[in-house]
Amino acid sequence: MNDRMKILTSIPPKKLTITAIGAFLGIATATLLAFYASVPLLLASLGSSAALVYGAPDSPAAQPKRVIFGQFISALVSISVCQILGFTWYSVAIAVALSVVAMLLTDTFHPPGSATAFTCVIVEANFAFAFVPVLLGSVILVLWGLIIKRVTASLENKKTGNENAANENIIDGTTTSENIINETAANGK
């Protein structure tokens, strides 16, 4: 069996199904917000966030703080730029560049935040837009992601017989195996 096939078969079907359901629920809810706000362009950014939150939940860029605040900070920065410079080719470039810098300075780097910055300028968004749909959409994606992560961790722990581990530090983005390694290191074992 080649390496590609091993990767495809290494994901348990139940986990894959639950992840797909979570991605659907998260992006469906965010889509409703984007359509409510009449800005379907925001979906590209939220779709990228959803791919990270549901497909690579242990990635640093998929952690709740980075998803929520990376998106929100990018929106605030880019809306500020647009308020000052208007919609020009250089205001888009400045907004994206400054949003990257702001995310790095605040330890909230989330690459889809750059797409949010781009979108905020081209639609000439106001500051309310940073709250709805950007902040609210990001929070919804993260909440669904945490629920899905809890469910999949619970399934994995039932499979391994470690049912209590699903309750450990799930919100901080660490996996159960990471928690066991960290506890072992902390206890000097």
C-alpha cells in the first residue's frame, strides 16, 4: 500500500463523518450570517477558517484564540485603513499587510484573517461588520469545532479505554495524547 493510501485509510470513518458534519454545521451557520449581512465574499475567508478548524484542529492557526481574534483584528485593522484611505488598490495592500503584522504582534496569526482584511476593504465595510458577521461567524465556527473535537476525542477514548481523557483540556487545543505527554513530563515520569 502506498503512503497516500495509508493516509486515507488512517482516518476512522466515524471520525471523518463527524468532522464532515461539524464542518457542514459550522460553515452553514456562518453562511447564513454572511448572507444576512449581504456579504457572500466573506465566505472565502470563513471557509478557509472552517478547513483549519475542522480539518486540522490541532494546527496552531486553528486554535480558538487565533481563529476568533485573528479574524476580528484583521477586520478592525482593514476597516480602519478603508475608513482613512477609501477603496483603492493600495488600501487593499496596506490593509492586508497591516493585518498580518497585527496578528503577529498579538500572537493571533490566522492566515484566513488576511482574506477577511481584503474583503473588508473591497466591500468598504463599517465597524459593525467586524462584529457581525466576522466576530460572530468566527465564534460560531470555533464553537462547532470544539463540539466536534469533544465528540471525536470521546470516540477515540472509548476505543482506547481512556474515557476520562475527553474532558481534559479540550478547549486549549491540545489532543489527549499531548495531554498525556505533558502530564508525564510534568510528573517526571
